[in-house]
Amino acid sequence: MEFHKKKTFVELAFGGGTPVKAFLTACVVGTILTSINHGDDILAGNYPHPLKVALTYCVPYCVTTWGAITGKLQSIINNVQEFINEKKIVELSFFNFENAITAAYFADENLRVVRVNNNFKRFFPYLNKTTEVYFPDLLKNMGIPSDQITMFKRDLNKKGKVFIPRVELFIDGQNKIFSLLSTKTTNKNFGYLNGFQGQFVDITSG
């Protein structure tokens, strides 16, 4: 796949045939607008000021050029997104959680768990599967009460974030207490980073 080098504004505005397209568009649209706005005056022999006519042609030229620039930028972004390995991007975005003292997770827009850190597995060793599973189902498998799971889904849908200050679980013969924080994530350039991330904080000793 071709990887685009960084392009300057001049290259975006005047490369790839953009000036020709903008010129032809300006000729057609500018003539139509001039006819609509000044046609009666021209037929009557009263010619409009040249600056007004020039601006009538300049506007569609500039609009077409700007549309071409934004289109090229989006094309570059799409190519970069395809070029960069999706798994690596997810790993990089999860880097700060990898060595966290909390149990962190990342789920996609459908709440399917994509990634958890090592602490997640250590906090909840009895879970057979921690990825490729619907996160509310994972909460159920942890032993979290249904009313807290219902609150989790409701707040996430309505507010885009959740804070459950106290989750009590019985793990390996011990009563453990956690706080659960989750929030919606968005990224306009890398769609596969859109989803939800969160972490369990062990507050047992507190």
C-alpha cells in the first residue's frame, strides 16, 4: 500500500488537477450566478462593476478548491488508518493501563471486551474468559449483582460514563471491595478505538 508523505497546503490546493477542476466549476457556476444576479442589467446595457463579477467567479473556485483539499486530507487519513496495524494501535492506546495497579479493560462500541491488562486477570482469577465477551456478561460472571449491572448499562447509554463506588465480591475466600469507573472513548481518525474503557480499583483496605 502506498504511504503518503506529508503534503503542504500548496500541494493540496494546486496539485492533482485541482486548479483545472476549480476553474471549470467557476466558469460554469460563476456564469450562471452572473446571469441570475446581473442578467437584466447586462441586457439593458448597464454592466455591473468588474469586481463584483470577479467575486462571483472566485467564490465557486474557492469552494471547489477547499472541497478538494478536505477530500484529499480525508483520503490520506483513511490510507494511514489502513496502513497502520489495528492491533498495534489498540496496544498503544492501552499502554498506560498495561502496568497500572488497577484492573483495566477496553471494549468496542458493542461492549465486546477487546483487551484487559494483567491485573484484570489477577484480580478475578476465576474468570475462564476475559476477552471476546459481552462486558455486562463478564460482570455477571464476576458475581456483580444484577441491579448494579442494570445501572452500569443505563448510565453508560445515557451519560457515556459510569461510576459505581462500591462493588463487593467474594474472591478466593476473601471479601473484596472495588470501585468501577468506565467511560466512552471516541477517536475520529481511528474508528476501532471508539468504544468503552474502564478500571476496577481495589479499595478493600480503605
